[in-house]
Amino acid sequence: MKILASSTLITVLSLSVFAAEFITIGSGSVTGTYYPTGGAVCRLVNKYKKETKIRCSVESTGGSEYNINTIKHGELDFGIAQSDVVYNMSKGLKKYKNKPIKKLRSVMAIYPELFTIVTRKEAGIKNIMDIKGKKINIGNPGSGQASTAEILFTYLGINKSDLDFVGVFKAGESPDALRDKLVDGYFYIVGHPTANIKDASSSVKIAITPLIGPKIDEMIKDNPYFAKANVPAGLYKGIDKEVPTFAVKAVLVTSTDVSDKAVYTLVKAILENFDEFKKLHPAYTNITKKSLLDGLSTPLHEGAKKYYKEAGLL
Ligand code: GLU
């Protein structure tokens, strides 16, 4: 009797272990905004892990393009990626020509990310065209900034060979590279404020180059995922005036391979704890439940749709 009872217990226990689903979110470098965002999402998902049997973890990665490629291969369940990269990779456009990733799905468009050119103030890069002849970290292959820089350069008529040095460092390495004068500036498409730029501004005098003018206007007009935005004043040492530039959105994406249950559970955990979520990072200051559906550039996953419908948001 005792033996029977304990073997039943073991069966029940092992069944519940097997029923658990582990989900991983690909993010970016740890001092960026994707990584703490992945952490914030997982924190809320894991609040319910006993009931839902879904356990969430976040991974530091090389950024947008890397995350989408890794989701495609089934090695990540979710990832955070720039809306422009999501659009072009899912449709097979621009540098991803003819290689559409049809199974890519949106979960939510979380917050705006701004194209930010962080420079050493003494380098005197007042205008984007001043980067010619300078040492610039464009970003590691797989990062969103390296991808978007190609679009920007096409509009501005800048070639990589116009630069004195084209850096391919990871975002997390950029502040030290700036301080050590390996570069005069670096590109970062990121939600503000971010630890990365705080670090840079505390070790060297920085400036942020505005991205304005007729060619930028044309680029924004031609591409549905770009919008004007300003880096707010007062977030970083030495940046006392807002800096005009353009933005995309940081979108949480997944694929049709991921279960409706996992996606539904994740969306529900965030939406039902939305005030708590908003407090987890200052980049979320202006977001609303509705804004989560603005700037999606690939169809919603069915599991997400189900929750948004129930919540009356769709
Ligand atoms: N937008 C960057 C990228 O796609 C990452 C920004 C971040 O880590 O916050 O690579």
C-alpha cells in the first residue's frame, strides 16, 4: 500500500515536472535596455510559475538580428528586436532580401528606441556628416544598430570606407572604447535612459549628435517603422538639451513554433501587472497598454491575440 502510494506520488511529481515549459528571451548587452526588459518580463511571468508551469529566463545576446535568427532556428523562444529589423527580416527586405522569415510573430511593441550617436565631445562631431574621417563603432554584426546604420548610410550617401575606422564592438564594449580613444563615437539604438550611456558620460565628456535634415526626413517618410523623436535633456552628464533624432520600437517577438499557452501567459502576466511593470525601467515612463500594439511590424502571435481580445484591446 505504502509502496503503491509513493510510486503514484512519484508519477504525479514527474508528470508535473515534465509539463513545465521553459521559455528564454534573447535580449542585448547587459548594460543596455533590452536585458533589463527581458528581466522585467520574466519577473512577472515567474510570479505565476506554480500555477502556469512556465518558467522564464533572459539571455544576454548580440541584439535584434541575432535574436530573430536564433528564434528562427528554434534556439530562443522570444527575443527583443527593433521594429525596423523585425519588418525587414520578416518580409525579406533590404539586406535580408528574398529571405523572409514567415514564422516570425509579434507579442508587444514595448517602448521607443532612439538612434543615438554618442561621441567624445572633443571629437567635434556636430553633424552626422562629420563622422567621415572619424573612428566610429557601428556595432557588432547581429546588432540592430549595425543593421539600421546601413539604411541610414544609403540615405546620407555615406560609405563605410569614408570612415577612418569602422568598429564592430558589442554595445557593452563601446563606453570603454570611447574612453580609451579607440573610437570617436558609437551608434546605439536604445531606450533612454540606459546604463551604457550613463557609464560613458561618467568617464569621458560626451555629446550626442543630432540626426536631422531633409535626407533624414525622406528616410522617415519612405519607411513606415521610423518616426521622429528626441533624446530627453538631463538624463546623462553633459547632455542638457534634448537631441532630435529618429526612433523605432523595441518589440518582443516570437515564432509560430512557440505555444499559444506560453505567449498568452506572458502577455497576461504583463498586462495584469502593468503598473508594476512600468516601474521596472524608466524607459517605460510614457507607455500605455494601448501603445503596446503600436509599431508592430509582423502579425501578432495567436496566443497574444487571444489575450488582447479578452482584455478588450483588440
Ligand atoms: N537596439 C539594440 C539592438 O538591436 C539593443 C538595445 C538594447 O540592448 O537595449 O542590438
